[in-house]
Amino acid sequence: DTAGKVIKCKAAVIWEKSAPFSIEEIEVATPKAHEVRIKIIATGICRSDDHAVEGKLSNVKFPIILGHEAVGIVESNGENVKHIKPGDRVIPLFVPQCGQCMCCKDSRSNICIAAKLKKSVGVMSDGTTRFTCRGKQIYHFVNTSTFTEYTVVEEMAVTKIDSGASLDNTCLIGCGFSTGYGSALNTAKVHPGSTCAIFGLGGIGLAVIMGCKIAGAGRIIGVDVNPDKFNIAKELGATECINPKDYDKPVAQVILEQTGGGVDYAFECVGHIETMLAALNSSHFAYGTTVIVGVSAPESTITFDPMILLSGRTLKGSVFGGWKSKDSVPQLVSDSMAKKFDLEKLVTHRLPLDKINEGFDLLHSGKSIRTILLV
Ligand code: PAD
Ligand code: ZN
Ligand code: ZN
């Protein structure tokens, strides 16, 4: 029985910006009040983790344990944890839901103020961390830190899921799947018969396609500079795919021509300013909506002629697909168990946690969609 004791276990630590993952023995402290200690079973590799390694996310502190897309089992609780008990299957929530703040109380937003998204400082509410390694304090990542055998999160940043849920690809509901799927359903509110364009066909963009398809979109145009992504995009519902490299003119112009004036919904799932502008410019001048899902580098700015919006276009964005996390994740897990969508379609590789650097190599080379690390 490990409850009440410090746990020594294996974790993948990033010691400094751009360094590879280092498999280390770490100490995981006991959870304090309102905190939950979780045994991680499976955790996916998302491009946001890579952004963090490269210092492209604001205020990530090193050394750090990254990872935010996971499924696990509660090992023990701190005091005053109300809705979760040891043995529960859970998904950690990088966007928590405190239930008390002005955003949690407003149906229009899922960005709990406790998420501290702009200044994710890598510590728990009391200002300390629960991880140490070689005598050093190791920082947490976006309320989760899942590239480890054990982690500690706040109760508002974890939700109980069905006790029969798989302890494998269910991890994708913790980020990639839900982010893309919700961007189509909640943020864009794709309507039946509409035309959609998805820029970037990684885990996020492909999950957007799954959402567009379920919403009944008539045309779903996948855009990627890597044509290896086109087969899976079509399998998931893309009606056509465009490689911008195949044309001499800007991809937005190609889409305007092929759609007779622009798409109803454009989604940016890359994280580059150029693709954000391309998405905006490929949306219909009167009623097109563009959703930014990709995370851009800190301090980057976007410039466009305001007339682009004056005619009626909408530009918006969302984090975690607009889902109120604690409320929605258990339902998404149930929907997955009921085969409403197939998470396995997004999984290309499985590796043990020890091989995490191989998993990131696969991401960099464009060979993987999602790699699941089995912890
Ligand atoms: P990924 O690297 O698996 O996929 C990105 C895709 O974009 C790849 O297939 C690339 O080939 C493609 N691509 C690159 N350049 C271009 C280009 N110029 N034109 C078209 N396609 C291009 O990443 P992912 O799917 O894991 O994540 C995508 C982005 O979404 C990334 O910026 C990530 O940080 C962000 C994200 N946002 C949220 C959120 O809540 N908003 C959550 C998770 C991830
Ligand atoms: Zn993610
Ligand atoms: Zn809140």
C-alpha cells in the first residue's frame, strides 16, 4: 500500500529547453488537500508537448514533466477530495473545471480561470511541486504532467470515467480527440450540408474531420503539406484533400475557386500564422467562420485587413474543443464506448514510456498521428 507514502517511480524528465527526454527515477510526494495522486496507464504524444520542449509555450519552467493526454487509476487522495476515490479510472484535465469561477458559471466558456493558461507556472495551488529528482524540484505541466508512472493533480483537474473504459486509447479524450471534435461541434457549430476546410491533418485536424462528419458537413476539405496524411483523412470523412505545394497560387485562392467563394468553416490545426491567415482567407466573405485551434509561438502576432471581417466573417478560437472538461469528458468516454466514434483510427504507434524520444521522432518525421506511451 503506497497511500500516505512518497512514491519512487519512473518518469520522463526534460531538464532544459530543447533537451531530449531523460528517463529518471523521481519521487512523487503525497497529495495535499484537494489533490489526487494517479497511476498513469497510457498517455498520448501531442504537438503541444513538443511546443513545450521547444520553449514555444509561454511560461513553461524546466526541469519539467510534460504530457497532458492520459488515462489512469487513482492511487490515493489528499484530504477533502469529494468526488473521486482510490481505484477510480480517471482522465486528467489540462483545462480544469473549478465550478466556481465566472467562466465555469457561464455556459459560453470552458476556460476555467483556475487553468492559468497564460501563466502556467508549473506549481500546485500552494506554490510547490510534488515531483523531485536528484534533489531538484521538477515542475508540473498544465495541471497534468503525465509522462510519469505517477502524478499529482488537483481535484478540479481530474474526472472520473466509466469503470469499464479502456486504459489505452481512451487517453486521447484527454486532449487530441476532444479538442478537434469539439472545435467542430461546439466552437464552429458545423451545420448539415456545410463546407469545411481543415488545415493540418495531425491528431487534432483529423478529430476535427470526425466532428465535421458527425455534424453532417457536405464537403470536408483536408489541407496538409504532407500527403501521407490524406488516406486517413479520407477514411475519417474528408471528401477531398489539397496539398498547398501542388499549386503555384496561395492555397486560400485554390479553395475559394474550388468552393465557389469560400468555405462555411475553416479550422487551423497547425499553429502557424500563415495557415491561420490561409484559413481566414479561404472562408466565405459573408458568413465564413474560422476557428484557430493550433497554438502559435509566444509573442507572435497576426496582421490582416479589417475589411476581411467587415463583410461578415467570424474569427474565433477554442481550447479543448470548448468542452467544459469535468462535465463533458465522462460523456465523451461513454460515447466512445458506445462506438459513436473510433479513437483507434487516430493511433498509429504504441511504445513503452522508456521509448518516448522515439515517439517524438515519429511526430517530427510526420510518420505518426498519435503515439500512445504505455506507462
Ligand atoms: P501534428 O504535428 O500531429 O499535426 C500538424 C499537421 O500540420 C501535420 O500533419 C503537418 O504536416 C501539418 N502542417 C504543417 N505545416 C503545414 C502547412 N503549412 N499547411 C498545412 N499543413 C501543415 O500536431 P497536432 O495535431 O497534435 O496539433 C496541432 C496543433 O494544435 C498544434 O499547434 C497543437 O499545439 C495545437 C493544439 N491545440 C489544442 C487546443 O486546445 N487549442 C490542444 C491540443 C493541440
Ligand atoms: Zn494536447
Ligand atoms: Zn473555474
